[in-house]
Amino acid sequence: SPPGLLRSDSIPEVGEDAAATVGMAETLSEEEQDELRKELAKVEEEIQTLSQVLAAKEKHLAEIKKKLGINSLQELRQNITKSWQDVTSTTAYKKTSETLSQAGQKASAAFSSVGSVITKKFEDVRNSPTFKSFEEKVENLKSKVGGSKPAGGDFGEVLNSAANASATETIAEQTQEETH
């Protein structure tokens, strides 16, 4: 095999007997072992050189960012934005988003039906004899009290007057019942 290239000998899988690995080193000739040691030293030297080049590139990058005014906070924002875009493009996110959207639509439909039920209940209350009676009392009271005041008046005043009139009528009815 040409120098500098790794042999395609089988490499023990995880979980295989460690003795088999030791046995492989014993089966190599002195010449093959020397060649592998040289290759090992060469690869370690290349890694060290690449680490130094990487450190120099990172320093140069930091200088460029400093000149451009890019600070850590801006980078963090960009990283978060990119990460969020990465997350939103995943299948799991899309499925979850669709599920939540469907749940939201169902909840909206439920709230809508609750709203229509409440509206119907209000209509039922307005059509009830008790409410109509109360309305009539308020109208009568408005006409009695209204005299010189313009029609309508303050709703609070009308309610208070209606309550007083209702109380007065109740007392009058009780008095009539007692006298009979």
C-alpha cells in the first residue's frame, strides 16, 4: 500500500474482545509497525498544524467582527434566529404546529358555540315573563318620574327608581293583604 494511507485491515467493532486488538499489533511486522508509527506522528503533526491554523483564523474572524461592530449580543440574536428557523423547518415542529393549530380551531369553535349559547340564554331571559314585567315597571317608572326630565335619563337612576317603585308596590300589596 502507498505510504501515508491507512490499511483497510479490519478494525475491531465495539464490544469485540480486546485481546483480538492486541493480537493484531503482534501480527504486524517491524517494518509495518515503523510505517504506522511514522504515519501516526505525521497525522498528529497535521492535527497540531490545523489547530494552529484554526486558532489564527478565529483570531482574524474576531478582528473582522470587531471592525464591523458585530458584538456578541448581535451574534446571539442571529444564532437564535437561525436556530429558530432550523427548528421551524423540522418535520416534528411542523406536525406539532399543525396539531396545535387544529386544537386552536377546535377551541375557537367551542368558544364560539359557548358564546352563541350565552346569547341564546340572554334572549330567553329577555323573552321571559319576569323580565318583561321588569321592563314594563321600568317603562312605567320612567313615565311617572320623567315629568320634566328628558326621556331616557341615567340608566342607574332608572334602575334605582324601579327598585324603589317595586319596593313601594310590594309594601302596598302587603298592606292590602293585611287589611283584607
